[in-house]
Amino acid sequence: MQRLRVYARVVRVLLVVLFGLGMASLFSLYERLHLRTPTDRRQRWSQLFMTRLGNALPFRVRVIGACPQQPMLWVSNHVSWTDIPLLGMLTPLSFLSKAEVRHWPVAGWLALKAGTLFIRRGGGDSQLLRTQISQHLQQACPVLIFPEGTTTDGHSLRTFHGRLLASAIDTGTPLQPVAVRYLRDGELDPIAPFVGDDDLLSHLMRLFASDCSEVEIHLLEPIPSAGEERAALAFKAQLAIHATLFGAEPVSLPQRRAKAA
């Protein structure tokens, strides 16, 4: 029975991927014909794909809080690649992803055609990304970033990098903090995290071989960006998400000064 369940889940995801490939191919055709595809249209089609992919994954999703009615820069903790479809199904969004994802088979091409922005570690492209994110926000197109810069196992929260929040300050866009928690039998899920040298296929097969787990998505109170320094803004978002996931502020969190860059 377990093997049949795995096969059924794999087939369902493959069908969703084929659907995504069809959409991405359509975007490629538009590009070849020099037809413009607005960012908001890509975001709406991306949400449709993310919704189908999220529904195909073995999770029961519970959303706490309301989706914002205005464009915001979304900031979230990062546990797994599955964060992307689960958050992407909530509202039309563009994502900021590490450059390595661009080279993943199939998934990288889908991400590119969906309008994902890619960042290289230590690549010195912060100013370009700042401009691109600002353009999205000015066009009323929300963007989601993972300011930890990497995934965790869900038991801790890494320091948020403030440099990626400069676009929110430049455009006067509020932050939408999001806290994501994976639970299995009432405890933090040990299967959902995608960390270290794990590979996508192996992780997917482990998920499919397991029973459904629960995902809590907390949409927290928006944080105004006007008049803030980027490090202080990042720290406020980090504190809000940490308080939701783990309670009181931990001793290990650095006490940053409001004027820090």
C-alpha cells in the first residue's frame, strides 16, 4: 500500500510539472515573438501552478492571519524548497532564489519563466537585485525573499540579512513577515527540512513515503519600512517571526542598534 501511495503521489506531481512546462513554454513562445508578458500576469500564472503543486504535496496547510491587500515585500523563514509552492499558492508573488536553483533540471527553467530573481552568493549583484525588486514593488507586484539566505531544520532561526530589504525602504513598501512551521505528530517535522547536501529527488521520495504532515503559515502584522535603517528593519522582522515560532527572544540573537547599516 505504501508503494502504491508513493507512485500515486509521484504521478500527480509529474502531471503538475507537465502543466507548468506547458505554461513556461507559452512564455518562451511569447518571448520569441517579442510579445511582452507583464510581471503581474506571470505572477498570476505562477500562483495557479504553485496551487496545483502545493495541493499535490503531502501536507495539510493551515494559514493563520490574513493576506495583505496591498503589495508588500514578504519575508519568511526558510525550511525547505516546499516553502515556495506553499507560500506561492496564497497570492501572486515573485520569488528571490539562490542562483543554484537556476541550474536545477526542469525546476530551474520553470522558476526562470515564472519571473524568479536569482542571487549569487558573494556575487556582488546586490545593487542589481535592489533595482529589480524595487521595480516589482513599484509595479504593485509583491516579492518574497528568505533573508536567512539558506534553509534550516526548523529548530532555529538564522540572522536576517538586511541588504535585501533596501528595496522596501526605497519604495516605502511595508514588510509582510511570514512564519512557516512544519509539524508531524505535534512535533517539528524531521522529514520536511531540505538542508545541507540533500538532493531534490531524494527529499521528494522521503516526503511521498511518509504520511501527511501539517504546515502552519503565520501571516504576521505588517512592518512599516518608512524611516527605517535596513538592519533595524531586518531585526524587527526576525524578532516577529522568532516570537511566533519559538516564543521569547533567544539570548543568541544579536542586539543591533537602530542606526546599523
